[in-house]
Amino acid sequence: MDEFGPVTVKNIPYSDLETLSRSVKKYGGIFILKAPSGGPGTPAVDAHCWFPSLEDSIQFKLQWTNPDDD
């Protein structure tokens, strides 16, 4: 099995967490929420998501990450 890192989605508004959860489940993944990269007071969280295959990871990343994020 190839190893690959998590997909990180930064500064997800609290209102989008249910949608994020459904998307992660669609690809059979898991996620954890961490403090937002936007700093204290940001009304959002960062999500670190892992998936069972690289293909699933790529498909999720295409839906959720900003093209400017690396």
C-alpha cells in the first residue's frame, strides 16, 4: 500500500462542517478538526482528512481545497 499524507482543508466555516463530513464519508475517509490556521478568533477550523486510497484522496482534494493551497 502506498503511503500518502492527509488532505488539509483550511479555515472551514462551522456552517460547512456537516457538508465536509458527508464528503469525507462519501470517499470512505476519516477526519480530525484542529484550530484554524487563520489564527485566534477565526470562526472556522482546519480539517485533516485521510482516505483509503490515493485516488479517493485526490478526488476529495479537488472538491475541497483552494487551487492556491499547496
